[in-house]
Amino acid sequence: MKRPAVWIGFSYLLGLLTASVVQFRIFLCTGIVLFAGMVILWDRTVWKYLLCSTLSCLIACCSYWHQEEIVNRKIADQECYVGQDVVFTGEITELSHYKNNYTGYILTGYFAENPESDGIRIHLFCEDQNTDYGDRMTISGIPERIRGSYVFDSEAYYQAKNIFLEFNFLTEILAIEKSENSEKSGIQPIFQNLVYQIYHWRTDMTERLQSRMGEETGGFLTGMLFGDKSGMDRTTKKALYRTGIGHLLAVSGLHLDFLAACLGFLLKKCRAGRKLTFMIIGIACGLFAICAGGTVSVKRACVMILLSQSAKIFYREPDTLNSLGIAVLLLGLENPFVIWSAGFWLSCAGAFGIGVVARYMTKPEKSEHPDRKEFKITSKVFKNSLKNIVSFCWVFLVILPVSVFCFDEISLISPFSNLLLVPVCMMMLCLGAVAICFGCEGFLADLCCSFADTLGGIILKISDFLSGLPWTHVSLHSEILKFLILAGMVFVILVQMITKDRKFTNFFVILGLVTTCVFVSVEDFMQTQELKIAVLGEGTNCVIVVRNQTEAILFDMSGHVSNAELAASYLEETGTEQIREIYCNKPSEKILRSYWESLAEPSDGYYIRKELTSGINSESNLPDYDVLDAQEMLFHGALLKIQENRLEIIYQNNLFLCTNEKTNFSDLDKNPDILTIYGKSDSIQPDCGILIIPDENEFYSMQEDAYTYIGRNDLEITIAGDGRCSVRELYDNS
């Protein structure tokens, strides 16, 4: 039986996916068994493969359902604490530092009301308390269920870590006890103390690197070294991802391959044996995985590196597909919810693209030989360059389906930017590693940091320039684009399976890309007459983005610091680059600074209502703003009326009104066709075509009558050129 790990590993992954979607468990298991039986009856030579695959798939289904039952039971047990004023004591097992002196903590402990509940994990976001891993914190506050939002699906992310509650509202820190792990005995405390010491060392090295380099270049280097992106602002990260080298910020196979190659070279010079080399590389990779935070991508890379190194001990050739199957199996056994991780899919797709697809598609033909000796060197350089470009292109195509489902946009120049910029980034990574070897202190460390700072500045400038070009990236908000990409990938796979001709497959890939570009261009042209209104926020929080195909205007109705991030995420998803104006209804220095840091500078500037400008310090280092005198403006054929806590938009004989819950509707000239109310409203509403009431107290409420009622946030209303209206939910975690 060839490659048993492939059949077992990928069947296990398929079982996890199926179990997460299909609710009829008995019918699912029966269907899997019947399907395997029919295939065996049709071709009895494959019974070994089908037996292993069927058992693996059924075990995966049972594992997922079992873990799901455990999670549901934990949620039910912790539901009694939601909304109650309680005291929680826990040990800091994870922490993440953010800008503006805020920190996110993961605490593992118990509620004072039930000391037997030890082992509960909660999330706390508050001002930095100058604590470290292993310290114990006692807090008092009101826990809430973690809910996802349009910006980030935190519910799924933390559920995979068995975290269901968070403290972030009027939380009081009662006591902090410093760690005493070194005085404890046993294997678990010793290992835990080792993990904390590694995390502490990483934090120390990060601070030293960033203090010796520029703010952005230092954050970029620490992101490549440790996967810590907290030192980089949103604009820089977006530029790197649009350029196609953002994967360097996620520690994975590239970093571990580099580490293993360096250690292997040094150990070979020292004439170390195969077993000793494997042990040293294994320990180094394990420590590096802990240092990188133990993410899914670094775990996958660590497993595959160890399997590759172990092949030398048994005099075997390493097989990428077999190693990937084992890595997928181990990650699925550790946590069945790993299938909901974008990092898992991106890492596995990248490994499959680099190690399997790109290698197969660039494998030279048997009849390929240089014809002329005098052009042998030139031909070799040209062929290697062409081979690298084709390899990066196929890796890009393999990752493309994952990007469609998990991200808002993709980089079109990724193959070329990786070919040119990754070697420079690796030089920067080497300089950072050398500086760390000297403890980031001394003349040599400063010299390495200086060179790394120069290289980082060049890379960031190139990325910033390329990300500003409209043809270097494309937004994935179009449903037609998603369908074309996925259908094209399926078609290319079928063509390769049927013809087994790589040139024929490459031709259809190019044809598919050209067809996709044509269809997307036609769709964009057809949407030029559409006006889109996005209502973002939660509860009484609201920011409105009015856009057409080319530019947008922002209206901050409630004045909350999260509004800038909400607007930035929406604009990034929809591919809107040009922001014409930003209107702040309740301005403050903090609000303006959040927009300044999260968004590009608007072409016409910031506008603040005249009676509210007294709250802004004129001497603060903020962008210039203008006083809003006019109450009406035109935007691509739409008439916008701006008032306190109210925005009216008239387009194609449709009246859109957004207001808060305290509005008196008796002064309306006509009933709105589309009405949005941010905050709970008990008043009598006027008759309208679409009524949208975001309600934080009844998040899942749905009302129905002769009109359309939607009781959720994060909606996009589209008014077409012919006057037709539609509503799209931007986020749904029901």
C-alpha cells in the first residue's frame, strides 16, 4: 500500500469537514459505509485504501462530535456567570501586547463563587498591568459571551481554545501575584516554566530589536522572527499582504527550513552523526515553535521538518505528500476545530503547492536537453528563473481557493514579488538572527540591526508603492469572482486528471484567468450606477460608509474608537481605495487619531460639526479638519442631508434614513423607504419598505410582517440605478 498516511490523513480531514456541516449523524455514517462498499464492489483491488479511508473518516466524525458535545457542555456550565458580578482568579497563560498600552490576557482559573470550577479559561482585555506569564490575577467584573464581529470572528477563534467568556467592561483588578513556578515540582510545572522563560526571552529580544531600529522596520523584523505583528500598524501590514509577502509574518515552513538548513550545515561541518543531527534539529525546532506561540502553521511545519529529517536516519527519501498527511492527522487529533482556522488551511495549501504541485508542474521533460554548449550557462540561468516564476505561480493558484474563503483581497503580483523580495527579506532575517545571538547588545548587534533597518526600509517602501497601484491586488467581495475562481480550479483539476498534459493544463489556467478578468471588468462596469450604504457597528455604536464603485464617504454617527477599524475592514473588503471625506458627529482627539491611523488620508479632509469643535485641542498632533457648515451635499447623483444623529440619503426616488433610537419621526416629510435605527427603540416606527433595528439586547431577534425586518448589524444596502433595493448581511454568527 503506497502512501498510507495520505489516505488516512486526508480522509480524517474530510471527515472533520463533513461532520461540521452535516447534522444527521446516523445517516452520514451509514452513507460513508455504503459508498465505500459500493466502490469496493466495483473495484476490489482498492479495498485496502477504502478500508483505511473509511475508518479514518468515521473516527474523525466521532471525534468532532465528541469535542462539540464537550464544548456545548462547557458553554452551558459557564452560561450562569454571564451578566453577573463575579470574582475570577486565574493564571496568565497567554498575553498579547497592543499599542496604546493595552494588553489581552488569557487567564486559566476559577470563579470565587465556585472554587471547584478550576480550569476555566477566560479572555481579559484591559490596560497593561506590567505582568508576565505565570502570574496570577484576581479580577472582579461582569463576564460576557464572546461574540464575533464583522472585523474578526473571535467566537470561532476563542472557541477552538476552549474560551467562551471575556471580561472587558468595568473590570477591576483586585490582586496580582507574581509567578512561583520555579518552586514547584513535577514535569508539568517544569515544562510550563520553560515555556514562560522562552516567552519572556522573546519579549525581551523584541523590545531590544525595536529599540535599535525604526518603529516599522523593527516591527517588521520581529514579525518575521517570532510572528509578533503587534509592532506594525494596519497600513504597513496591508501593504505587505497586497504585495504578496505577508506570509513572512506567519512563522511556518520557510522559517523552520531556514533554521534546519543552518543547523544542518554547521553540524555537518562538525561531523555530527545522523541521529545527533536529528535530535539537535528536533529540539531546536520544538523550542522555536514554542517561541513562535505554537500557532497551527508552525506546528504543521515542525511536524513536516521532523519527518523530513528522520528519513535520513532510516535511509529513506522524504515524501512531502506523506508528511503533509501525517501533519494534518496529528493537528486534527489534537484539535478537531482546527478546520475553522484560516492559518491551518493557508499553511497546508502552501505546503501542498510548494512541495507537490509546483514540483510536479516544473519537473523537466525527459527529452529536455540543451542543444548548444555555448549557451549552456545562459540557458540554465534563464530556465531556473522561469522555473521559479512558474513555481510561485502554481503556489499562488493552489492558495487561491483558501484566500477566496478566508480573506478580503488577494495579491496579483505575489509570484513576482516573492521572487524578488523574499531573498532580501531572508537577508534581513539572517541579520536579525545574528543580532539575537549576541543578545541584541554590543557593536556587532548594533551593526546588524543597522543593516536590517536599511533593508527593511527598502522593502517597506517598495511594498507601499506597489500596494498603491490598483492592478497589483483585487478585492474578493464579488460573488461572481468567487464562483469563477472556484469553478476554474475544479475545471483545471479535471483537465489535468483527464489529459495528464501539463502544457495543456497551463493553457487552460491562462485562459481561465483571462476569462475571469473579463467577467469581473464587466461586472464592475455594470455596478457604476449602484449606491451602496454600509451600516456598521453594534448596539448604539454606528458608522456609515456610503460608496459607489470608485470612492466613499464616511459618517461616524456615535463616536466610538472601534468605528475606524470597522470602516477600514469594510473598505478593504470591497476594494474601495479613495476616501473623499470623513464626517465625525461626536469628535474627540482619540476618535480622529483612530481614523488617522487606520485609514488613508481622505482627499477632501475631515469634517466636524461646528458646535462640537470646542472639544478638540488645536495644539494636538492631529490631521487638519474643517468645520461643517453645509447640511446638504451631492455624492454621485445622491443627495445627502446631514444632521445631528441623523443621515438622510435620497437616490433614485428612494429615501434612506439612519438615526438613533431617540428620534421623533413626526417631522418626516415622507416615510423612508429604508430606515436604520442604531440602538434599541421602543417607539412607534413609521411604515417603510425595509426597517433595520440593530438591538444588542436581542441579538438574534427576527420580526416578520408585510415588510422586511432585520434585527442585526453589519448590513450593506444597495440601491440600483433603476431604484431597486437589496440588503446583504456582512457578518452572521447565528
